[in-house]
Amino acid sequence: MISVYKVSPKKKTITGTVKDGKAIPIEGATVRIKASKTGTSTGKDGSFTIQATDNDVLEIISVGFKSTTVPVKGNALHIVLETSVEELQEVVLVGSRKGARVKTESPVPVDVININSVGQTTAKPDLVSMLNMSVPSFNYNKQSGADGSDAIDFASLRGLGFDQTLVLINGKRRHMAAFVNEFGTRGRGNSGTDLNAIPEAAIDRVEILRDGASAQYGSDAIAGVINIILKKEVKKFTVNAGYSGYYDHTYNTLNNVDPSQYYTGNQFDGKTFNMGVNYGLPIGKKGGFINIGANFLNQGKTFRALPDTNWTTDPNSKLVAPYIAEYRRAFGDGSVTSGGALFNMEIPIAGSNTSFYAFGGYNYKHSNVYAWSRNFADHPEKFPTDANGNLIFVPGIMHVIDPTGGTIDPNAVYYNPQEDVYIKDVSLAMGFKGSYSKGWDWDLSNVIGRNDFHYYGNNTFNGTLPQNIVSTKTRFDDGGFNFLQNTANYDVSKRFNSVANGLTLSFGAEFRFEQYKIYKGEDDSWGYTIAQRYYPNVGATRDVASGSQGFPGFRPTDEVNATRTNIGGYANAAIDMTKEWLIDAAIRLENYSDFGFVNTYKLATRYKLTDNFNIRGSVSTGFRAPSLQQINFSNINTNIVAGSLQYIWLAPNNSAVAKAAGIPKLTQETSVNGSVGFAYKPAKNFTITVDGYMIQIKNRVIFSGQFDATLPALAPYMPVVSPPLNSVQFFANAVNTTNTGVDIVLDYNKKWGKNGFKALLAGNLQNINIDKINIPAPLNTTYFDQQTFFSSREQAFLKASAPKSKFSLLLEYTVNKFSIGTHLTYFGKLTTKGYGYSSLPGAAAGGPGGAGISDAGLGYDPYVTADNGTSVVPEDFVYHGKLTTDIYTSFHLNKNVSWVVGADNLFNVHPDIAATAGAKMNSWGDSESGGPFDAVQMGYNGLRLFSRILLNF
């Protein structure tokens, strides 16, 4: 008998490289033996080493490229992967600590926004407004008359606060702005990240993770994460230059029956020139590069008012009231000049699996905005006057209503203080990344960023200055604040192809240092001389208003230099249990030097029911650390209440009066997030995703109302200043909320020959509910105190953080070198409240169910007298859903030059007028903005025409 023994082929060491069609190494590609599924992954230079036999076949897989198989021949393999255009457009990096995924196969919803494409077909010149048009769950409101909020644009996701969305650049934490929203604005008490300080020309795409991710990324990621991916292109020079302006043929102040009542500009206003340039250079021969993008923007002011509010002269006027907007004679956008650049660089180190990378930049912004108007007829104490209380008229700053001859009626004089805001933003990230010998990838980085916000009062006055300069000193250095953040990270990860269908383990540690400073303004910006003066035009003696009008400067008592540190660590595991079932789990532990320890968890999963239908869901806990800005911000502002000048102190959280009021030390906001949804691809070019979510948040930080400084619990702890303080307010962890909603995206993209058709419908339906208000015991003795702490008016503004619904539809058709498209955006209904200047008949002062006599004008269950004069109605400002229509046409003049023309808001649609139905006479001017419109997402400037030239070399 002859025995036959089968001799197994001998394994040998195979080395190789994996590159793309441009000979650029592909990092992280999976290289495995097809029969056994054992394998490895490529390093930074695209190289790999694997044990295989001559009979084996290698399978090479990388997201964004077509998979390929290669038989083992010889000991060295050089493999080139072909780009998969369809997949490359959908690859996302955010949502997992290691490894890219096709968007529809992610266990959590992610939007991918191509900023180059969006920025070419709209008049919108900045990143925030582009994203607001493109992403329905993205929320942004342009402010007017809200101090520094007019100069910086914050945004958020899913109706949450501006500071509850984390921003990353290339996966690294971006620093926040130094500014905190204060008076007259949405999101008061919140800070945020200044997205417009990041040049769009440097951005390749924006990934928006619509899911809680604190366990993966840390603080602020309650609503989700915005990850900005920078360009890597080389040997390509691009220019995007555009010019635009508004033609609002209805509400431009020049169209008012009496334009002298308002500040005016031109019929074609808000004129804007913006330009972005980008260029990249290769470094070395192993895929190194440096890419630089820069932007410049110059945008003019807009002026808006109702054409006629006088029903006695125009029965078709928009209001039933014989009044003009006397408190907002300069309502509209401020002017902006900004410029900045950002670089992105990576250099493989020769002879190693290590690369050095860096990115960073600088941005400068100057914004000139108008504060609320000052009218001599009502408040002469805010004007320069002589010792007898007579107006000192200053030409060029003061305006006269319907001037006649050489005689100026003082009661017809007004002026609008201007706030000059200078914002400087600088950042730098540097790091090394590479691979250990056993296949562990590592990344060591440090990111530092600083934001400085400096106020100047311009064309304004401090009425308490000496007579020799009171009318000539019209510009003041009001001081400002800055925020610095330094974040160091070390991350490691490895892919185990032999565990189930693949397991990726990731670990990391983070150390973060933060510093917040407030620096004082010049003495004349906040200083005062205690003085009372008799004003003949009102027949009364009043306190002269101290400080520069518009925004009084920061005082020496406001100065602060606060720091804190935190250290954290995380672990993340993503395992493909089968080809169909993915599980992703994360845990994070952090310790803050100022409030202590937090931990968060996340579990996400995705299951492929079929090749084209996935279900997905997640549950997680989250947190947001109170910002140093919220803990330490302090200033003294002025306001007019019932005709009397009031001095209001925003006390820092660590002050004695905050403790006396029972305001606890600020601590973290915590959340529980849940989501469930599906991704369906019924055809090659058609994708549908639907995701529902619920976000429960406890201890949200809010900005309290104003408490009387003479309250027995507070008076002993109020600082002794002159003039004495009238009231005080605080930051506090005070509100529990639940946000629920559904995100819907339908995406169709078809190309044939030189033709193409694109359709994208995206929508968000959402609701915000206030579950509980946590009122400190010393401030919870009466209904009046409860409403002072967080009034029904403030509750309405929190609920109006986002409209009930928002939908966008993009349609584009391309024929050869010609494209035409439209972008329709529907902004759903939302409701806010006024301050309330009337009471419910028979209501007890300070009692529930009515504003009460003593509550009137303070926003407590606000009511106003109806136009019939015999009843009162709730002072609700209802903004019904509106649809805006943008159109554009592009011409490819040749392979290097394209021209785009179009119009945003083609039909000149505006929000509803800011007045209460049935009580327009008494509610007019009592909205948040004080002007004809409130700050809602669609904006108030009307039709905008634009033209762009695109160069590509």
C-alpha cells in the first residue's frame, strides 16, 4: 500500500505597497488572505507585510476605493486601487475614533456637505449661512440690536444651545469663542464656536454627526459633532470671487413715507464682495503636501423698516398703529470686513512609518453694528447737554426728523450708538502619527487656539463727562475678553481582522488647559460723575446716564483671569459581528479641576437587513462642562425700566451675592440621547435616510432674570458702587428639557454622458419641551420671584431655538457646459413673547394667571391691551412658516473659467411682522429685536442678487 501525503505550501513573507492612481500612499487599507480572512493593514506610507503562500490570493479593501484581489506572485507587490466615485462622496470620518465608513453604513446619521459646491451657487458668503441653507437640523439666527451677538454668528444642531455642539477640524477639537450671548439675543447665556473664522477656501467638506458623541469626543457633543475636513489638493489653483447685494423693494428704509425717521443707505444695500483662493504644493515624493486657503469678505450694512405704520394716513398699512419704530431707527445687518488664511500640511518621515502634520491659521474680523436708538424726546439723559439740560447738537452723529430750515427741534433729534467689534482668532495644531511594529496606529497631537473679542463704542456719548469733552469724545475703548484653549491628545488603535468579521479597538487620553480673561475699558467708557440734571424738554430731573451709550465698558471690578484643566481618557470598540451586524461602544472618563469627575457611555449598532437596507440606532449619555465664560463673566449694564434709568449687574457665579441667592456652583449639563433610523438605497443613485431622536438634558445653564438689589436675601452682598445697582442676575444650572424630532434625507444623483440631474430633499421635524425649572430656595418664595428667575417669556425663547419644521429641496440640471438649479427652503412656525405692558383684568399683583400690575413690562405671563381698548390678549409674536426660493445658473466658459449668476430669496419673502394679532398698536416695538422683524432663520433682508467667477488652474 502506498501512502500519499499532501504537503502544505510553505508560507513566506510578502511585502508591498498600496497606492491610488496618483501614486499617493493609502493608509489603513485592509490587506487580507481571501481564503482565511487573516490579514493586516497598510501604514502611513501605504506599505504592508503579510505571511502568505504562493497559492494565496490577497484581497485589498479601502473605503472610497474599489476592492481588488491580487494573486501572490513573488515577494513584493505594488498595488494600485481605483477610486470609487460613488463611495468617495459618501465616506465619513466622524462618528468613529478610527477608520472611515461609507455614510449609509454608519450606525449614526452623518451629513456630508461639499462646501466648494455649495459656495459656488449662492450669494451667502460665509460658512454658517451656507450650512443653514444646506442642513435642516442646523439652526442659526442673524441678530440685530443685540450688542456683540450682531458681530458673531453662532449655530447649533437639533434646537439645542450653541455650546452643545462640538466642532472639530481634521478630527481635532476646535476652541470656542470668548463671547457669551447676553442681552436681546437668542441663546442668551451660551457661547459657541465661531465657524466663520475658518476660511471656506481651505475646507474640503463638512461632516455633521447628528447624534450625541460625548463618550467619543468629550464635552459639548450633546447635540452632535461638526467635523471640518481641510483640503489636501496639490498643484491646483482655485479662485471663487463673488459680488452680491440686497434689493428689498418693500422694506428698505428709503421706501418709508418719511425716510428721515430712519437711518438710510441705498436701494441696493448690503453690498458684498468676497473672494476665496486655494493652492497646494507637494512635499517630497511620498505624498507630503501643504495646502493653503484664504478668504476676504467686505459686506455693507442693511437698513429695514416698514414702509408705513400710520393707519390714519394709510388704511392698508402693515400695522394698526400710528407709530414708527422709534427704538430701532437703524435696524438691519452691520458691516463686516474680515480676512484670514489656514494651512494644512503633512510630511511623511523618510525611512519610517511616521508622518508629521500641522494645520492652523489666523482670522481677523471688524464688524460695525448699530445699538438701539436714543431719542432726545424720551431720554435726554443719554445725550450731551449743557448745565441747563439743553441739547448740544453734534452734526454727523445726530439726526433730525424732517429738518426744516436752520431751526432744530431737540425733540426731533435721535442718534444710534455704534459698536465697533474687533475679533482676532488664531490656532495651530501639530502632531505625529504612525504605526507600531505589531499593527497599532498611534497619533500624538497638540492644538492651541485663542479668540479675542474687543469692543469700541463709536459715534456715541457719555453724558457724565466734563462739559469741555462731553460732545466731542465720541469713541471709547470699552475693553473686551479672550479665551485660550490648549488640547493635547494621544490616540492608539488597531484593526483585528481575525476577530469575527473585524474588530477595531481605540484608546486615547486628553489633557486640556483653558484660560479666560476680561480686560477693562478706558475709564471714560464706564466712568461717571454722580449727577442729576433738570431737562426742560421732559420737565423733570433725572440721573445723567453713565458710561458710553450702546455698550458701557468693562470696569476694573469685571476683570478676571481664570484658568482650569481637565484630563480624560476613552476606549472605543467597533466590531463587525457578521457582515451584516456592526456594534460600536465607547466609554469616556474626565476630571475637571473646577467641578470634578464625569463619565459617559455610548452604544450604537447597525444591521443590514438586505444589501440596500440598513437599520441603525444608538443610546448614549453625554455632558457639557460649564464654560469659563459662563462661570466668570461679569459686567454692569444700563437699561430703562418704566422711564427710569436702571443699573444691572450680571454677577459671576463665584460671587458672594450668587451664593446668597442660593445659586449653586455651576456644574456640568448631562444628557441621555437615543436615536433609531434606517438607510435605504432603492437604486444605485438614490438614497433615503430617516432618523428619529430624543435628547433629555438636565441642568442646562441659563441666564436668569433681574432681581431687585434691595431684596433682603441679596442686599447685604451687593457691591457698593456709585450710582448704586438696581438689580442683579446670574448664570445657573436651572432647566431640564427634552428635544424630540425626526431627520429625513432623500438624495438622488444621476449622470449620463455630459448631462446630470441632482435632487436632494432634507427635512427636520422637532419639538422642545421644558420638563422642570430648578429655582433656588431664596428666589422661590413667590410667583413673582419664580417668574423673575426664568419667566414665561424666557421659556418661550428657549422653545423657539429652532422652528417646528425645516425642509430644503435642491434641484439641479446640467447639460454640457450649462447648469440651472433652484434651492427651496421652508422655515416652519415658531412663537415668541413680548415683555407685556398690560395686566389681566382682576389679576392679583404677582399672582399666577396674570401679569399683575407690578409685573407689567417684565415678561411675566405677558399681556397687552387689544386694539379695541377693552380687553387684553397674550403678547405672542407668531412667525408662520415661510418658503424662500433661490435660483442660479452656471456657465463653464472653458475648462478653467466658470460664471455663476443667481438670486437668493427670489420672491422677496420676509418673516411675519413682529406684532401681536389683535393688539398691534400696543405690541409694536415690544419684540426681541425692537424692529419690524425678529431674528428668525430665514432672515429679514429680502431678495439678494449675486454673480460669481470661478477659476480653476
